[in-house]
Amino acid sequence: MTDTSTPPSADSSAEATAAEPAGTEEAKKSETVASDSDLFRQSEIAADYVEGLLDILDYDGDIDELVSAGRPMVEVVGGRLQPLVGQRGATLEALQELTRLAIFRATGSPSRLLLDIGGYRAARRKELAAVARNAVEKVKEHGDPVRLEAMSAFERKCVHDVVNAISGVQSESEGVEPNRRIVVRAAD
């Protein structure tokens, strides 16, 4: 037997959504809770993976697992952790990718895990905010676009966030990894 019915249009699905019973709202809230628990589960998997790496490398560190701003996070705090951060965070970025792969292997889903070691990301975020404000001042003073040095995706996001919060300027990324950089210019 052949199905000759037509698929519902966007309008009819909107009508169906409007006609949903009030209990649907509660179901959506429970889905959010489930996703928060999934995110926390990802941070637990990541913490176990990082703890295993620390054991292998014979490094001591306290590991905190949490969910913040809708993404799983793992923070490692302790002394002698600088080698795990590496030059300009390169080793940290590599460890983060390995940890994301461990999560993917365990869950079958990609992760947006954010790994921080020794408070590097928080300190770098402050430095990048100063770089962004300096670039904005130059653009406002001279009117010419300012091209910043090549940055990682984390670093570019930090700069974009600061620039986007200031009126009269805008930022955009240009180039390809690993030489992708931000250009700050006057807003159109």
C-alpha cells in the first residue's frame, strides 16, 4: 500500500504546536534537566580521563567537574601543572581535544567540554579582554581596522565577546587555522 498523504507544512506544524496541551511545557523542562545531567555525565567522563592522564604522568592536581553556561567543564588545580598548559596553551588545547574524544568514545556524542588547567583560561581571558579593549581604542582613535595576532578558537571567542559588548565597533575572524585572526573595525 502506498502512502499518498502530503507531509505537514510549516504552518500546520505551528498550529499543532499551538494546540499542544499544557503538560508539554513540563516535558520540555524535563528534557532540559536530562540534558544538564548528560552534560554533567560528560564532565564526569572527562574528569576520569584527565585523572588517568595525571596518574600516568605522575602529576598531582585536584579535579573539579561542573556544568557552566550549558557546557561541561573540568578544572585541574595544583602545583607544577604548567607543562600541561604548554606554550600559549597549546598542550592544554591538545589535552582538551583528547578528552573530548574520550567523551565521544564513551557516549557516542560530540562534546563542547572546556578543560582548564592551573587557572590558565581565566588568566588568559583577562589578558585577551585587555587586548580587545586596546584594539577598540585604536580603531576609535584612528578609524583604521586593527588586525590581531593569530589565536585559538577559545581566544578568538574571548575577544569577540569583549568587542561585541562595545558600541561603534565590530570584529570578525579571517584566515584559516592555525593562522586565523581577528580584525576589529568601526561598525558599519
